[in-house]
Amino acid sequence: MSSSNADVNTPLFEKRICILAPRDASLDGRLLKEVDAFKNAGADVMVVYRGRAYYPELLRPDVRWVALMGQPDFVHPRLGAPSVWRPIRILVNLTFTKFKLWNYRMRKKRDDLTFFDAKAMRVIVDNNPDVIQANDVYTLATGYEAAKCLDAKLVYNPYELFEGYFNDLGMQAKADQIERKYAGMSDLIVAAWPGIKRSLQEENPEAEIIVELNSLPNEKIEVHEVCHPIRLVSQGGIRRITHDINLVKAMKYLQGKAHLTIQGKSADDEHLAEIKQYIIKNKLEDCVDLTGSFESKESVRLLQGFDIGLSVFLPDTPSKDQTLSNRFFTYMNAGLAIVASNTTGHREFPEINQFAILVDPASPKAIAEGILSLLDNRHRIQKMRTSAKNEFEKYSWEIQEKKLIEAYSSMFRE
């Protein structure tokens, strides 16, 4: 890892941080913001990742990005090729890092090996970081073993709760076991929402846990007057898993009293075709627009000219029930009133009744009724929009960044 040019007075001056990124970084909107925060605090940063590629234009050139291709490697290549004479291979095994990997494989259960990545372990050990941040259950066991090997600090920073996350019950049980086993051994746990903190604290009562919300930098935006007709927006694309068709079905009940725009590309062509067919069949072409993809850095700007943001999805995993989506904070940042799913995370958000109403996400009629309760009171919409922007300033990324850097810095104090 390269040395930093940051000022010696920065909180993490020349600390080496290795982030084991989630398999699909698009699921964790905090990753790139955390990288920037660490660099700004003076740290040297390396990100090790698998799965979906990162967009080059989003990456800082002063950060090392290590892409591990193919499937996780459960056999360390330095242990020797099969063609090498066996006694020589045995001797080669007896170096420090190789012995650690061999020992790990011998003493751990197969369930642990499901979530252990020797390729990532090799990269971490070769770069000798001061802090290893594991961003999901797939990287937690690897991060723990590497941290123990190097006497480094371990941070567990999950964006999800993994109980109930997997469709396969066997994998679900293994993931839950790994999280229970290793999370409590971390020097610091960073939870994406108070509900995740509660769940992890119950399992790990002695652990140091902070909450870092997946918020956004505060945009200096003035709230405009309410449109006529009322303009609704759902930002984040079209996915069957979020049941976006329920939003379109709700428009049938509104009878032209509002206009809906869905911003973002479709991740499910079949679901998109189903939505388009419903629009045509029910003659909603004048009431619903599908705008396609957009750049994430433009997300707040693209919400200008709308009145109500829709954050409606089925809470089919514990994390979806207990956390807030990135779009929720985007709507607040843009100064929109919000119609959101009636989930635990939304209900527990402080002062939510000042700027949002909660609805049953499984019922298009209930979604429509929630929207209708606002349409006849433009003054209420305007007041909710102002409240959303004011509340956001308490939870902006600037606030979250300070908490994160302070927590990291405290691990190195005497």
C-alpha cells in the first residue's frame, strides 16, 4: 500500500486500511463514501473485491483497487503445485502466512470454509494493513483470520443482517453461524441502522458498536412550490423484488390526480414488460413515465420539480424491515414529502410523522389512499417537504463521516 501525502495532523495519518468489499458493491452505498472519508483523514486505503465490477469513473486514483477474479480460492497456491515433489511442498508450507492458512483449514469446520477466501487472505497479508474492514458475512471470517495473523484491528461493517438473507436455508444457517461466531471478536462494529445495532448487540453485548447511516452529502437546495398536478417520483429503477408494479397499480385509483415518474434502469426485463403492459391496458400513459438510467451523482438534482417521493417496498428480509433505503435519504435531501412502507425502520425514524406517511406496501389501494390523503392539502405537502429538508441536516453524510473517523481513531488511542 502506498504512503499517504496527507497532513500529519489528520486523524488517521498513514494508517493502512484494507476494505474487504461486499460481493455486489451496488448494494452498499456507503463504500465509496467511506473510502473518501478515510483518504481525507490521511489513511492509505486498499479495497479488495469480487463480483460485479466497479465503474472506473467512480474510483479514486489514489486508492488501490484489487479485483479478485473467479471463484474464491480455498487452496493457497503457494502451498505448492501437485507436480512438485511432495517433501519439498511440505517444506514450502512451513512459512508463517502459509502455515496460518494450512492451520485454518485443518482446525475449522467446513461451514467456516464456505466463507473463507484464501486469495483475499494472501492479498491482505502481503500488504500488512493496520485495519481490516469486513463489509459482509462473506468477508468476515477472512478478515478475522488476517487480522489475527497480522495483529491488525478488525472492523465489521455490514450493510445487511444476514439472518433470513439467503434463499437457501443451508447457506442461511451457515451465514448466521459465521456472523454470530466472528462479529463479537471485532474491535469495532459499524451498523447501518439502529435496528441492526440492536440485533448485533444482543448477540455481542460487549462489542463496541456505532451507527453509521447510509446518508448523502447535504445539498443546498431550496424547496419549490407544490406542482399542479402533484408530481410523484420513485427513484432507484425497476426490480421485481421491490414490487414496483404496485406503484403503477396505485395510479389507477388516483384517477389522474397525480403524475408518477419512475427513475432508473430496469434490472428485470420481464417485470418491466409487465409494468408497460399494465400501463397500456389501463390507459395510464399520461399518468406514468419510465425514464431509464441516470448517474448516481445526479440523484438529488433529478428530484427537483417533484413533490412526493415513494419509498415503497416489501420488507422480505430483516434488513429491509429494520433499515432505511438510500432513496429515503435522497428524498429528504431533495426536500420531498415521502410515502414509505410501514416498516420497523421507518416507524422508528425520529420525527418521521412530520414529513412522511406510512402505507402497506403490498396493497396498491393502500398506497393510493396514502397519496390521496395528501393530494387535497397542498399546504400540508409544502410543510412536509420543508420538514424533510430540515430533518435531513441532522443525518447528512457529513455527520456520519465524523462519527466513523472518530470511531476508527479511537481504536489507536492508548
